[in-house]
Amino acid sequence: MAYINNPMEVYKLLNGSNCGECHEKTCLAFAVAVFKGKKTIHACPYLDKEVVDRYGEAIEKPNTIDENKAEAIELLKQKISSIDLSEAAKRLGARFSNNHLTLKIFGKNFSVDTRGNLSSEVHINAYIAVPVLNHILNGSGKTPKGNWITFRELNGGPSRYAHFQQCCEKPLKQVADTYTDLFKDMLEIFDGKEIASHIDSDVSIVLHPLPLFPIMVCYWKPEDGLESDLYIYFDSASDDNLDIESIYTLSEGLALMFKKIALRHGV
């Protein structure tokens, strides 16, 4: 069964005559109906048998981002069920009790059982679940070094850096620009600690999404005609404890959380 990404791909298979024999007013309307699953493609009497056979009784659309994340979580849970959680806890310096490994995520307790199920006193979403499970499976347990580097300097970072800027740093900067005081409060709500950074930013706060994975958010307010700026920095041992995809996912999730909180409480 072939994949169709949008109604126009269905439309290109049609003759464009708008004959109405499919009981839609136009070929484009038919294409939309097929894409939405309201009609099957063989309802058009003018398509070649080869086309009908290729696309079958329905259009199979690619998974959404949420569906992909859900599938990733299920796969990671299966992998968790095959490892010794008590040994993973020792490796990561986590607590293990009653068949649960417990970590501090943004200062809150998150527990994982032997089947990979996550539980916490706060809401758990895929942006947290995927990195946490990956960390338990693959984290080396190395202690942070205290040397701060950019996302681009991480292993695998250069090829993803443009997306990281667009989806992680830029949204956080927009929140900081619009709700500067609230932004600082939110960082502290997530158990952030303000530090005197050598980078000389107006706001420098360290967060711990994972105990062995600190990040530093630095924000420069607009001044003397210069625009504001914001960068996220990572400890140089970060990619020993978390893979680059999980680092990106965690950072994107942080930006989304801040944006939602700002929109809800910032006015």
C-alpha cells in the first residue's frame, strides 16, 4: 500500500474532468475525501487498474510526530523490561526500591518500573519519557565536568543545529522577550539555580532535566539598540549520558512547556 502525504498527491492521479461520477462535485473534492478516508480511491471509474491496485482500498498516511513518539516509547519500554533496573540505578546514581528506579527530573521524582512504565507527581509527556528511558538504557553515569558547550559542539550536533535554534532556542527567547520576569520565575519553578556565569549574560540559570544532565540557559536583555539573545548550553559530558536525538527532544519539550505556561499565565 502506497503512502500519500496530502490530497494533491491523490489529485495528480485523477484526470481532472470533474465528472461527478464519484458523487463529489470536483476531482479535488474527491481527492480530499480519499485522503481523509471518507472514500476509497477506486470510486473513481477512470483510474487504471494498476493505480487502484497500487493504492488499495485506503490511503495509508505516514505516522504523525505524536504517533512516532508513542511508538518510540513502546519500543523503549520493551528494552527496559529486558535489563536489570537495579544495575542501571547503580550506574546512574539513581535510587532503586520496590522494583522501581527513581530519578529527579527538573527536581521532581520520576519512577520507572521493570516494564518501563513511568510515574510521577507531575504530568509526563513524550518529550520527557523518551529521553528518560534512553538515559536509563544508555547513560554512562559520567559525572558532569562543569565545562559548558553549545548544541553544535555535541556529537551529532552540527547537522541538527539549525533546527535546534529554530525549535528550541528561538521559542525560549520569544518567551523571555515577552515575559521576562515570568521567564525567570519559570526557570526557578523547574528547580533552576541562578549562577554567576562567565558568559556575562543578564540571566544565567542551570536546570537539571536529569541528575547527570545539566543545562544552562543564558539570556541577554535588549540594550543600547542591540537585540536580545538566548542560548542553551550543555555540559561537555552530556553526550556520554544522553544521545543527541534525546537531547534535542528534551530541549524542544522544555521550550514547548515554557511557551504553554507563558500563554496561560503571562498576561
